[in-house]
Amino acid sequence: MESPVHSLQSLFKQLGLPDDPVSIDKFVAVHSPLKADLQLADAFFWTDSQKAFLREEIVEDADWAEVVDELNLMLRGGRGV
């Protein structure tokens, strides 16, 4: 059975954030760039439950890991908005 493929919009929805493209671009613009030594889940702007979700998905290389990595790159300036 194949793992589900999640989109950036579905990640934002999962995190309880506005998930339209304009809101995603604004979020990235406001919160980037992250410092190189800062883990994504340790950023100040996440709630405790968002932090836990992000950590779990990366540590377990779970279904959401790929799109969490994409967001991480975006917040570090790896993808233009």
C-alpha cells in the first residue's frame, strides 16, 4: 500500500493555519528565514501541538515528512515565494 501524498496546503490545514496560496506565501514571508541552527519544530511561532506534530512526522519519517521538509526549505529561503 502506498503512502498518502500530502500537499503544502493540506499541511497548513493540518496545522490549523489558513491554507490558501496567498496565506501560505504570507506565512513564509513573515517567518523566514529561520536561523541555520534552529530546528523547524523549535521555531517560536508554532503552538505546542504544532511543534509536537512537526517533530513526530520528521522523527518517524511519517506520511507528512516530505511536505514538512518542503516547508522547512521554504522557511530557510530554499524556495521563492
